[in-house]
Amino acid sequence: MFTGLIETVGTVDALKRSGSGARLSISAQWPDQEIPRKGDSISVNGACLTAVEVTAAGFAADLSPETLKRTLLGRLTSGVAVNLERALALGDRLGGHIVQGHVDTTLQLLSVRPEGGFQTWRLNLPAEQKQEVALKGSVALDGVSLTVAALGADWFEVALIPATLEATTFHALRSGAKLHFETDILAKYVAQRLGGRGPTALEKMFGGGDA
């Protein structure tokens, strides 16, 4: 379990394919200098991975066929920057929202609207996730906890502050980029409880709708 508050930006050292899986090696320096332990969960661009090798300079994680199918991690190359967050510890502040690190799908960044040092992003919203996204609700993009600022029939927008742009890989992203997307776990359970009655039920409950 994670919070969606990125701790550091790491750098991909290598991605080595092995059979139907792969091993991802990443260089990382953690802000508190506390090195993760073997077996720890680490969010890499919003995907929960298990550290199978750990050194003072970084860690390595194995990517299963399912992870390769559902995420963009199989496309990573040496030198690419990635958002990193260690798993939430009991007693830590939950500054973002509950992020599982289970990527639902990938989205395309449709447009970037600069507003001074701020940015507003518009992304496509697949029909499968529509009922799990609410205006002013929480989503995770590449592991970053963000609030839905506007919601349309097949898109949504998020507002990014300068601190988020500086502390993540987001400052380098442009229109057309692909990102990992995870909806709020609470929205998932509500949607299931409502029996898949579509976005209208959640929009009535949480006040969502076309912006």
C-alpha cells in the first residue's frame, strides 16, 4: 500500500528479458538514506514491485508476464527516469490517498495547459473506469496521487502544482505521453456494490458530471 506521494526519482539501469518475464534494475537514492530490504514493496511509476536485489545504489525487481501485459514497464530503457515510493509503514502520515500499486490501465495525455508554474492535464478516460472516477475524487497517475479537477464523458483533468512537477517525472512529459492509471480503491468497492450500474450512480453520489 502506498500514498501516491513520490519519495524520489530513480533511473533505469537495465531491463533484461528472461523467458516470458524480465528483471528491472533501477538506481535510486532515498531521501532518508534508508535502504530498502530484500522483499520490500516499491512503487515504480505506480506499479507495485518486489525488490529481489538491494544495494546502496538501487534495487532490482522481477516483472511477471501479467505486469508486462498491463503496464508500460516493459518499454523502459536505460537512463529513463521513474517515480519511486516505498510502501506505507504503520504510523506514517497518509498525505495522498490509498494507492495499491495495481495498475488498472494506461492512459494517454491528451493536452497540457500551462498556467504560470502550474499545469492542467487532460487525459482520456476509458469506459471501463468511468464509474470509478468522480469529480474531486482521487486517482493515481504513474504512482502520483492527484485530484480530479474536471470530468467529461470520456476524459478528465488534473491540476499539477509546481512542487509535484519538480519532484516527479511529470515536468518532462508532453501531450501524447502514456501513463499508468489506478482508480481509488474505495471507488472500486462502491462501483462493485452498485452492481455495475454505470457512471450515473456514482456521479449522483459524489457530484461528478461533465465539466
